[in-house]
Amino acid sequence: MKKKLLEGQLKQILQESPVPSNETLLASTLLLAEKELSKKQSRKRISFPRFLQKQIIYIGWKIWSIQGLFLLAAVSILSDFSDYMKNPRHLARLLLCLSVAVCMTALPMLYRCARYRMQEIEAAARFSSVKLLLARLIVIGAGDLCLLTGIFLTTIIKTALPADSAILCLCVPFLSACGGCLFMLGHLPPGQFFRGSLLFCSLLILLSSVFTEQYAFFFQPLPWAAWMAICALLLIFCAGQLRYVMHASSYTETQIA
């Protein structure tokens, strides 16, 4: 009863209170609002290359440090076990597994914002979550390219595997893993993306280790056009999935869901 009485008194007081009219105060408020609006409109926007440069300074060294350690380990394996690698099947198995593992080095960084609950902060940033993701993928892709190049050169120098077979053993599994991970990135929430991509890449490594009799496929004397067509199809699939993530998927909504 007292609560209802208090509410009634407050409503009556508020309804009877005159609305203050201060033209000077209102004019100054409008002036400040106009100044803030003009300041916001005249603020210099950061271009994407400049934003990418800042991302390289912020996260690039972390990603490239991990990838550099991975490259040192891969070079050490290819150098120290050269006698074991004289068998082309063993070498092909190792290259298949290494190429998939190169793709897996990107998963922790892509999952990092969800792990530390930073999706809301990234969504409120000046750049969209999609552009931030694109910057990360560019940094990761540059490191992956250097990784694959280093593994390829080490293979050519330290082993007797032909260059065309080495390229095939590195490119086909890597592009397959990238295509699967990009597909899950555009269709699954962060936690499910990380687990699904990890499971998918682990399955590729397992298949590469088990089906040893299929390695002869990579040493068939097929024309280079056939191998290039296979890699081109996988590359087109990866590009299509990346375009879907950038333009068609609900990536921002799934990040903060």
C-alpha cells in the first residue's frame, strides 16, 4: 500500500513539474552536437593496407614465429632422416602430413578471439569482423606460402624426390585442408569450427598415413596439365569458400552468438 502511494505521489509531482525552457542551454547543446558530428565526419579513415600493416605488427610476428619453428622442425626431420626418406613412399607420406600440418598452424590464431571472449570487442571496432578476418588470413597465408616453399626447397636439396612429385604432394593435401577449413569457417560457430577443422585435418593426416598403397598415384607420369587442373580446381574451391565467408555468410553474427 505504501509503495503504491509513493508511486502515485511521484507521478503527480512529475506531471505537475514545469518543463524548464532555456534557449541558451539548448543552443549550446546543439552547437556541441554539430561540432562532434562534423569532427566524426572529417575523421581520417584508416585504409585497409594501413590496417593490415598494423595487424602484421600486432599478430604477424606471433603467427610467423610459430610457423618458423614449424619450418625448422620440418627441415630437421627431412635432413636427419635422409636415409629413411630414400624410399619415395615414405617421403610422400611425410610431405602429405606436413602439408596438412601447415594448414593446422592457422587454427589456434583463428580460434583465439573466441577462446578469450573477444568477439564483442572486435564487433565494436572501427573495422568489421570480416575485414579483421581477411587481414588475419592474409598474414597466415603469407606464412603458409613461405612454409611450403621452405619444405619444398629442403625436399629438393636433401632428397631425390622429383620436383613435380614434391609440388603435388604438398599442394593437393594443403589445398584440400584449406578448402575444408574455409568451408567450416563460413558455416559453423567458432567453437565448432575449431573442433571440426581439427578433426578434418587429423582425418586427412590419418588417411595419408594409412593408405600407403595409394602413394603410387603421386608418381604416375601424368601430364602437368592434369596436375595443374587438380590444383586449380582445389584453389577455385578455396577461393569460392573465402568469397562466401567475406560476402554471404553470417560470420559476424556467429562470432558473437
